[in-house]
Amino acid sequence: MYTSALLALLPLAAAQYGGGYGSGSSGSSTTVSVAPVPSSTTTASGATVHQVTVGSGGLLAFNPDSITAAVGDMVEFTFYPENHTVAQSSFAAPCVPLAGGLGLFSGFQFATASGEASNTFMIEVNTTSPVWLYCSQGKHCQAGMSLVINQAASGPNTIQAYQAASKNTTTEQPASIQGGVVASVASSTASGTASGSASSTSSAAVQSSTSSGASDTKKFGWAGFSLASFGALVFGGLLI
């Protein structure tokens, strides 16, 4: 119920705020199990919610690391130990935030010593152009902790090429937290059912970035709304 309310409010938030678009791997031989690829769900409005785990199975990885999403779809990130982020870059400059303080950044809000973090991070897809994301913690990006939304069907700009190029970079932190919605959940599940409260980061204006003359990212908007607004709208609706 709360997830439906949260998703329904994202377009309203976009309109309200302008909807701008725009530690390393271990040398140990310990075997870790890879969590199953998270499932996708569909909202009442028909939008697909793509589930992505961050650091599951003890791996420095987004799972899956490539998603094909339609405009209006949602992507929900569930975080695992110990402390990871979601930040946006261009293909041409892996592990480095978009220039000019643009692009989304979840911030370090999802630390957990074990199991799933108590918060998830959700974004709305507003472009079919590739969107490149990475974890800005330590050298996680250099270890291959990155993700692409809507990779081109052909050409050299692949997630494998991005990860290979990442190995020789230095990770940079975005200047500020912005974009998406942080939701507090009682328990994080594959279906992404949310309860409790939700808060937001400020909306971000993500501009086009280019690599070899091709646009990596067109307008990709991050809706935002306040905790008070969400609580009032959800619980007000329940009282009615």
C-alpha cells in the first residue's frame, strides 16, 4: 500500500520541484554466494519497478549491473553491508560525478553491519538513453561496482567496457546529495513493499554528457518531496 502511495507521489513531486532532468576486493579465497537476480514488479499504474541489490552476497557489485527500463519505470536499490552509494557519471569518465555538480547521488545513508539496510533508494527513469551509475565508497568503483540503465543495443559503450576503464581511475565524491527518494522500510523484500516514512533529496538537473561525440545521458529526472508532505498525503488519504 505504501509503495503504491510513494510511486504515485513521484510525478507530483517532479511537478512541484521542477523535476530537473538532467574498500577494494579481498585477496581471501573465501567463497561467497551470489544472491539471485532481484525480480521486477508492476505498479497499479503499469510502471515496472526494477529491483537492484547493492553489495549483496558480500560482493562489490550491483545486481543486476545492467537494466533495460522504459520511461516512467522505477529502479529501487536495496543496500547490503557495509556502506555503499549510488552516484551518476558519464561513460567517458568512470567513477567521477557529472561536471557542474549535476547527476544523482544517494549519499552514505544506507550503512548496515549485516543484512539489508533499513532504507532503500528509488529513482524514476525519464530517458531511454544510457545512464551510468557507480558506488563512490573507497575503491568500490575500481573493483567493478557499477551499473548501466538502458545500455545501447550495439557499440563499444558497454558495462564491461566501463568497468574495465574504471580500474585505472580515482573515485571522486559528488558535491551534494540529490535526486531520488529515500524510503524507510520495516523490512526490505524482493517486492519492494515499503512502510513507515519517506524523505527525499533535492531534485537534480542532470545534463547530457558525451563520449566520442555520442550522448550518454539525456534528461534524467529525479523527483523529490519532503517527509512532512508524504506523511500528510498518505495518512490524509487513509483518513478520507
